[in-house]
Amino acid sequence: MGLFDFFKSDNKGESRSQLSLNNPNVSLGDFLAESIHNNDLSVNELTVLSIPSVRRAVNVLASTIAGLPIDIKQKRERYFEKIEGHSLEYYLNYEPNQTIDKVTFFQAFMTNVLLHGNGFALIKRNSSYNIEAIELIHPDRVTVKVLKNNSIRYEVENASRKSYRADEIIHVMGSTSNGFIGYSTLETNRRLFEIALNTQMFAKTYFENGGFMSGIVKHPASLSDSAYKRLKSSLSRYSGSEKAGKQLILDEGMTYEQLTSTPQDAGLTDVNLWLTGEFSRLFGVPPFLLQDLSKSTLQNVESLTLAFVRHTIQEHLHKLESELSRKLLSEADKMAGICVKFDLDQLLKSDTKTRGEYLKNLFHIGAISVDEVRLAEGMKPLNTEGSTKHFIQQQYISIEDTINPNEEGTNENINIQDNEE
């Protein structure tokens, strides 16, 4: 019985206490059919991160966001202008506090959001209300309380219990229905994590019990209880994957019949692929980033990466930008249109050829200068008189000139064509 056969079965409540992984021919579906109803399995941060596809998905998301530069920008009429030298820039890009750096801080913060549904950080200010440090708080230590006037208080357990106002705590939520607290991914998807953990347990025991060398020992006559126990004890010396290939010695006319059992037969391969797909959907990470390349091609990897940035990374960044701007900036800054923005330029870059064509087209229409092209590619600007100018193709003329051509413009166009010929 495979796992997917179990899901279709009408006998999910049937007792399966007779199943044992000591028999390598027990399928994964049979094992999970009993284990799914077992509430003793521990689903927590540590056990869930032991699942390779979960750990990979969380690391991809958290490390990608943690590695992005963070800018302080001011909103203009139709664009955002970067503000250089803002005091908040240091805490967000280098050292939120004296204990950890920016990358470690945001990796841990996003891991909490992805697994617990909530990320918390304490804002420490001096007597002048200027920020001195931003300290990470694990969600297990925080209790969110909604007061009668709908204001929020955060109670943090440490050496003692202390209460904080909403403006003292950075709080980014995952999925939420009330706007006060996010749903825990560990709890809302407990069954899926249990299946994955049970699959790992099955694989471990399957190979420990010699999944590749299972068979039947036949005896021509009935055995007494003592003879059966002696035979079982003798055969146990050949059980286990580390004993594969050992010579089996039989007597008294006994014969050994080899049974073929592979991970595919047990359902292990199919279930692992299914789980990878489920965790891909859960965290919004494309399967190829979870090392599942079965449906990936050179043509679709770039489009999948772009979709990942737009529909997964940006979803988290919008929440981070909103909360960081709301809690870390002064009222004067916010009234002036200043906000926190993550720089996505490096993630949105396409392949070298496409990127080169894109920059060349912008340069040819005069949208950017040579120095702006160099800055876009992370190179030092030339800072010469010519490198800061904007150029256009000489043979280009305006739409107005094509509608109402003047004599001078017409002659210039004819001269250019003559020169080209």
C-alpha cells in the first residue's frame, strides 16, 4: 500500500498496530497510515529544519532578503531619491546591535517569520529618542496583548517579564486574519511536517533493516519454539545495510528466497518528490531552488527566478519596508516622504546579454549616461565631462519634425543618409 493509496482509502481509522518496520517489505504508505494518527511526534523549529527541503526553502528566502542592501529614500513626484548619510542606514546595513551583524540579524528574523508566523525585534532608544540598537527577540518569548482601546502591548519573557509599547517593537507577521498576530506555520501545517518527519524515520529504519536484502527463509519441517528463537537470533547477524553482502549459511535443508525491495517499491521516491512540491508551494520557492531539477530547463529558470522575486520576495519586503519605516523613522521623516526601501536591482538583473541590450537601448535614447551605466553595473564612475552627458543617435528626429518638417531638418536628414551611402 503506497502513501497515495492510503489517502484514497476509506479505512483511515482502521488500527494498524501490527505494522512493524522490522519487516523491510512494509511500504511507506502502510507506515504513514499508522503514524499520521500518532500525536506523539514532536513538530518544532529544530525537527522541521531537519527536513532538507524545508531547511533549503527557509535558507533561500532568509539569506536572499538578508543580503539585500537597504536604502533610506525620499519620495519625489514620480520616483524615490536615495538619501545619503541618514543615521538609520548604519543600523540597517551594518550592525543593528553590538552582538550580531546585519545579515545574521535578518536571517534569524526572517526564519522566525517563516516558521513561527511572527518576527520580533526590540528598538532601544536613548533619552533623546534616538535609536541605539535593534535587538532580535525569539517569538517564543513574546506575548501579544490587545487592550480594550485596540492598542497593543508586547510582553517579553527574559530574566523578568517586561511590557513594551507598540512603537518599541518591530513586528512583522506572516499570514494573519486579525492584524495583531500571525499564524504559526509550524501549527497550521503540522500534518505536512509530520508526514515528512515520518518519511525520514521510515527511510532510516528501512535501510537499517536491510531494505535491499530482504527475503524468506524456508524450512522443510515445523520448528519448535527454541529452534525458532535460535534461527531468528542467527539470522539477525545478517540484518542491516552495513552487513550487506555477507555470506548466509543455512543447514537442515533450509532455503533462502530473495525478495526484491527498492525505495521505489516502498514509495519513498514518490513521496519525497511530492513533499518537495508541497514545501515549494508552502514557502513560495521554485522547486529548482530546492534542488529538484526534474521540471527545470535553461529556458524557464530565468522566468521562474523573476516570478520568485516578484511574488515571494517582494511579498515579504513590502511588510518589512512598511514596518521598518513605521517604527524606525521619526514623524518628521515620515511627513517628508522618507521611507525604508530594499534594493532589488541585483536580483532583477537578467543574463549578461539581455542586460547589455537593455542598458544600450537606454543609453541610445539618452535616458542614462556612461557613468549611470557604470554605476548600474557596480563600477566606479569616470566623472569626466563626457561621461556625465546624455547622448542620442544623430539620425533620430522628433515626432514633431516628421509632422511639420522644416527645411533645415529635412536637409540634415538627407545629408546623413547621403553620408551613410
